[in-house]
Amino acid sequence: MASCLILAFALFIVGDSVADRISGDYHVDWDAEWQNHIQQYADYSYPFEQPGVIFPGLTVQDAISTVGKTWHATEMKEVLGIFCRDIAPSLVVPVGQQFISSICDPIFDSLNTNTRIDGFAICDAVYSTLGDPMSARRRRRMTPGKSLMGIGVVRNFNFEKVGHDINRRIFNLHSYDKESICTAFDEFVNSDFSTQRLIQATGEIFLEEAIAQGSQICQHWDAIYDVLRRTDEQPGEGVPDFFQTLMVDVSQLIAEFSGFDNRESLCDALVEATDPLQTHQGYLRDSRVWSLAVDIIHNMVHTLIINDQCTDFGNDVANVIVNLSPYIDFDIIQFYVQMVFDLQSIGEACSFVDDAFAFQGCAADTCANGGLCEYFQGIFSESFRCTCAAGYVGTDCGVEIHE
């Protein structure tokens, strides 16, 4: 993915203190933020020296809260505006004040005037600062034809193909020259893509490739298991049957994460979806794979953002880690949860995520400035739409339009 596209989406997963509303007056005094944050670096040594703090002004809890806020934003430029208003101030020291302002100021101007973002200006700023983002990609080529664990019929995951498919199908990016990248970026940041829609679209493309590889692994399960068994029989110290146990336990976690009771039921679904004997029409087989990918990505997201599912899955992951390592116990896992999240347990962390992403209902003040609230079912969860009064825009009508 081109650097400017990555920057636009990926950076909003980390953050500073968030505002009360989704929408609002989008403005940041970058000079003041620089002065405020540079002083905090005098006492800063390394990430998570203080529980939950990545670096000054950037905490994991604030990151989760910010992603939860973007979860209900209705278009991409507001997602980016939330990042710039609530997160970017904490990045002026490590990333650079001028670079951050050159990206965020055009977004603020667009939101406050209800006009298009000048995506070309942002793209130019990225190129001017980082150079050609595709030069490293052209130098490094992947080898998707290599087999998995020496089993010739099971190929490695083709990350390059997935990357090209995401660029082509989501960003309408077919070539990687500057003009094409900047054009695709401009169209994307002014699109009606939401966080939920973007996660769904990228997840489906990723899973289409994963389903194909997973089906091969399922069909050659015994051969792969035999390779791991022979590896475990090699002399040396370690956990008995480590790789065999790892394969069995991790496959169970993947099945649970994907919405299946066990590895066998997941494998049945993968093999059936990709079986060429089911139908000779390729488009029907592609449709089965796509349908399974949709079901899996929905369950994965629900596992991460719904409290009970998240807690159960997190505890299962902890059990696997403890069972596989003689050096890690539940006290150590709890310690790392406390250091990363500044929360006391996996269950408490999952509850925090659930609260951050939850739809609070059409309360009296859900839509600001006289806007009318309407409930609807979003892609992954319940959400709302606001019909704003004249002169106001934003997901919750929190932006007064400045002519």
C-alpha cells in the first residue's frame, strides 16, 4: 500500500485525549501542542515505562477510545478529522509538527467548510517528506510460489497479491506512479468509506486468500502434522511435543476466532467453499468463498469488540500461551495486560473496548444543534444517523459550517 494511503488510515489507531463528541470544530494550535508535548519528553525514557503510556500524550486507552469514536463516523474525511483533532497533537514531537500540519490542516479546512479535501496537497506533502513511497516496494519482491513447510502443494500466503487486490478493488489504484497514487488518495479521502466499511472490505480480500490457503492446509493436515512431529522428536530441551501442541491449539483458536466450534468444522467449511467439484462455474465458487469471508470477518470483529466474546477468546489465548511455555504463567500475562492497557485483567480490557465501540442509543443529545437521531444497523454493530439542521454537518451535527 502506498505510504500516503497507509498514513491516512493506520495512524488513527493511536491517540491522545479524545473530545466528548464525534464531530466538533476542527482546529489545532500546532505551536502550542509542540510546546506542551516537548516538555513532557524531559521525563520520558521508553514506551510503557508508565502503564498504558506509549509516549507522552499517547496512551493505549485513548487509542481505543478514538477508534471507537471513528467507528460511528459516516465518511472517511471525518474519520481523518477525528485523527487529526484528537490524536495528531500527540504526534507533533515524534513525527514532526510541519509534516502533521501539512496533512491535517487541509482536512480541517474541508470539514469546517463542508467542502472536498485537497487530497493532492496532502499527497504532495507525503512525497516531499518521505520521497517515493514505492521505491522500496519495487526493490523487494515476494516469492509466493515457495511451499509451506516443504509440502509442495501448500503454498505460502501471497501477501503481494492481497496488497494489489486491496489497492485495485478498494482504492481503484492500478499503477504506482505518483499521479495515480495521488489521484486514488484524493478519491478515497473524499469517499463515503467509513471505518466499518473499510475493515469489512480489506478483511474480505485478505480472507479470500486465507481461505484458499487454509483449505490446502486442511486437506494436508496429516502431512503437516507429521512434519511437526518429526521436528519435536529432534534432540534438545524444550516443551514436549511443542510444535504439535502449537498446531492443534492455534488451529482451535483460529476456529473460535472465525466463529466455528472446532478445527474440523472450520476445515469442512473451507474445503467446501473452495472445492472445484462443487461447481464448474468459477464465479459460483468465488461467491462461496466471498460469502464465507464475510461471515468470518464479522465474527472476528465481534470477538474483538463485544465484551463476552472478547473475554472468552482472550482467556483462551492466555491458556494456550501458558500451556506452551514453562516460563510464562497467568501472573505474567496479567502483568503485561496492566502494563499495556493500564487495566487489571483481560476481562476489564475487553469491557473497556466494548464501552468504546458501543452504540449508546438515540438519547436527547446524540445529535447536536437540533439534529434528529435515527437508529440503524451498521455493518458490524448498531449505530445512528443524524439529520442535521441547516448550517451544521458531521456524524452527530457537531460542525458548524464556516463559509
